[in-house]
Amino acid sequence: PVLVVDFGAQYAQLIARRVREARVYSEIVPHSMPVAEMLAKDPAAIILSGGPSSVYEPGAPVLDPSLFDNDVPVFGICYGFQAMAQALGGTVAHTGSREYGRTLLSAQGGTLLRELPDDLPVWMSHGDSVAVAPQGFAVTASTPGAPVAAFEDLTAKRAGVQFHPEVAHTEQGQEMLKRFLYDIAGLEPTWTSSNIIEEQVAAIREQVGDKQVICGLSGGVDSAVAAALVHKAIGDQLTCIFVDHGLLRAGEAEQVEKDYVAATGIRLKVVDAAESFLGHLAGVTDPEQKRKIIGREFIRTFEAAARELDAERHIEFLVQGTLYPDVVESGGGTGTANIKSHHNVGGLPDDLQFALIEPLRTLFKDEVRALGTELGLPDEMVQRHPFPGPGLAIRIIGAVDRERLDLLRAADLIAREELTAAGLDRDVWQFPVVLLADVRSVGVQGDGRTYGHPVVLRPVSSEDAMTADWSRLPYDVIAKISTRITNEVREVNRVVLDVTSKPPGTIEWE
Ligand code: XMP
């Protein structure tokens, strides 16, 4: 792999993703990992990420210079660039001044920046800067705040930049990263969906042997792709369980039961538990209470189905759709595997313990989507927006019942249809539609006064759901949705738009 050494800023994951977008496999390692351990991973190259603004900052992580006692290609970015300069005998000037944000780069040839336009916009965020490059390095660019903004030593296969090539504000950043990977480090772009599938299929076969496996499907992308991958590896040794809690959106249960099965040939056990879930939810209005009930009932139902299957054919493995960001964010090392599993079907009793198969553990979401497409899954499933586990229950403000669910489903379907028709699916992170079931307002529909419910449109843009902004959807799209909902959904006589960012609002209303 290409190792991305994380110096503690937000950028390591982004760099790792960019490397993979260049079709080279990457892994994130903490800066505290001893050099010997990094080398034991047989790295194809090492990228030193950004971190504190200065190597002189108190407590700034130190780079072990023995990293450079071997011939692994190294690329230093921002803090990594300074740390690299210092470790190799260059000087970092303790200027105390800062350069932050977009600035123009003046490039002077070299391999990394060859034939790029003059005055190239790049994204900077540093205090001190490299004053003298280490011996053997050619300085290939400068900016007003950084006399040495890029350097390279082609013989040693080492290069570095003061700015952030991984962010979109650095216009040719991806091109530079590719040049380091291909032209300086000599790597090949071989990390492709079909290679990932081939590797995973072999690994799953090896892990499972002739044993039996189960997987819970949620209707979401991750479990769908994980199961399809495992099915490709071991075929009928896999059985999937789909607990239909009756809180999905229009068409979603059918998508799992029909389209997905048709596309994959997977053996599916459907548990229609809507009645029981709605029974337990009856009259409950508190959001956390709803979540608790749904979580508890989900585990109970899944467990019962798993037990039945286990009696029929002894089950040894459980598939989980854990993704790489979950692994990295929970410490990266061993023992983190279970965190997400507790989320999904955690709490399985001791006598029903399975070993985990996590075929997406090394992948980012966009890679999972690409894999899903390669595995032949329907587009609507692969490109689906994130959807909360408790489903529509937390989008009905008030108690949940069948009638209200049907109402919300109809309104939600219209919003989704119109978003898709406008070609805006990819511009929006999520588009919750919320029913204010206990609120009524006066309206006039047809030739009579009505006293109906409002529906809230909550389209948001986001990178990771931690923060979000309300999406500026075109007014005509919103108008169309509003007209259709009030025309087609009896009982709804008002459509409102949520214009709150997160924070202070959350994405969901409950
Ligand atoms: P909030 O509303 O906290 O949501 O801004 C952040 C992201 O998490 C999703 N979400 C949930 N997902 N179970 C889930 O699996 C939940 O209880 C839950 N609550 C919120 C939400 O859809 C958004 O993507």
C-alpha cells in the first residue's frame, strides 16, 4: 500500500481517498507508528500529511529521520513537507507569520509541476516555512509566503509541497498527486473495482471455507454491496435476512425483495415485522423512545430469524458492511471491528455468536458504490442517499401509525421523483421529508376550507453528515414538489422549506 501518515489534522482521510482515486491502494497509519512497523507493511510509497502549522509548535509530532534510511518514495504535504525538510537537513524558518487560504503558486518546472499553468491557485495553511531545501532537492515553486513551496529529488524518489494538493481549492492538486505516484514513485494505477472484487472474493473464500454465512440487509448501500460480494465468493452458503420494519420509504422493501434478488440471485429470508413494530410504537412520540423501541425490536426480530436459520444450517459467520472511515475513526487497529456491528445487529446473545466477515473494511463509500455497480446492482440502490435506521418513524413528528406513514411515503416519493427528474440527486446529500403530524393549519383546496397537516422539505448538502447546509434547490423544483404534494396527497395542505444549517439544526427533525 501507499501509507498516509496521519499527523493529526483532518486531511489524512482525504489524501488516502485521492490516492485511491488515482487507482493506487492507500492506508492511513498514525504518526506514532514506529518506522519499522511502517516498513513491515512493505509500503509502495509514504505520504506525510498535514498537521500542526509548524514543526516548532509545542508538542508538534516528530518525524523519525530513520524513515529516510531506505529507498521508499516519500511525499511530504504541508506539515509533512516541513518535517521532511527538517529531517533531511534543510531549514525551516521560524517566521511567525501565517499564510492561509487560496494563494497563487509560481512553478519553475520539475516533474511534479511540469507544464502546469503559471499562477496556479493552491490552498495554503501554514505558519513557518521551509527556507532552505535539503541537499539534493530542486526547488520547483514558490508563493508570496513560502519561498520554497515545492521541492523534489527524483533520484531518491522524494518530493514535497507546502500547500494542500488533496483539497479541491488546489486546482491541479490531483494531477500533482498522480505525478508523484506514477512519475516519481513509479507506481501503476491498478486499484480498480474489478481488482478489489477479485481480491475480496479470494479472501472471503479463504476465510469461510465450506461454512454457512448470514447477512442482514437494511436496504442501504453498504449491506447490499457487502452481501453481493460475499455471494459472489461463496454463492448459496450465504443467506440474507431482511427485516421489514414497515418504516421504509415507498418502493424500498420491494427493491430489496425483488430487484436486488433478481440482480444477485441471493437467497433471501424476508421477515415482515411491520405489524409488530407499529404495535410497539403505538402512541410513542418521544424521539429517543422511538429509537430505543426500533433498535430493540430490530435485534429481537433479527435474532429470531438468525436462530431459525442456525437450526436449519449451522451458521458460523455474519457479514457486516463496516467501511474504512469507521475503522479509522475508531482507532484503526484491531478490536475496532465490533463498533459498527453493535450499531447494526449488536446485542446478539452470547449463545448466538458469529465470526465477522467485513469485506468493505478497507473501502470508502464512493468505492463501495463503484463496486456495487460493477457487481450489477440497480442504480437506485447503489446511489441511494443515506437513510436512518429508524426510518420514517423519526420523520413523523408525533405518534407513528400506518395512515401517517402512508401519507409521508406519498409526499416523500414526490420529492424524490422531482429531485431525480431535475437531475439533482448528486447535488444533495440527503432530502428528508418530514410530516408534522400533530400540527394542523387552515387551507383552501378545491372549493373548500381544509384543515390539514404541513410537510417540511429538508434538502441538505454535506460531506459527512457532521455538519450540513440547507441546499439551495432551484425555486421551480421546490414549487413543483409543493404543487404536486398539495394536489396529490390528501390531508397535506401546506409545504414548508427548512432553511437551517447544521449546527444549530440537525439533519433529521428527531
Ligand atoms: P442528524 O439528524 O443527527 O443526522 O444530523 C446525521 C446523520 O445520521 C442519520 N441518522 C441516523 N442514522 N440511526 C441511523 O442509522 C439513527 O437513529 C439516526 N439518526 C440520524 C441522519 O439521517 C443523517 O444522515
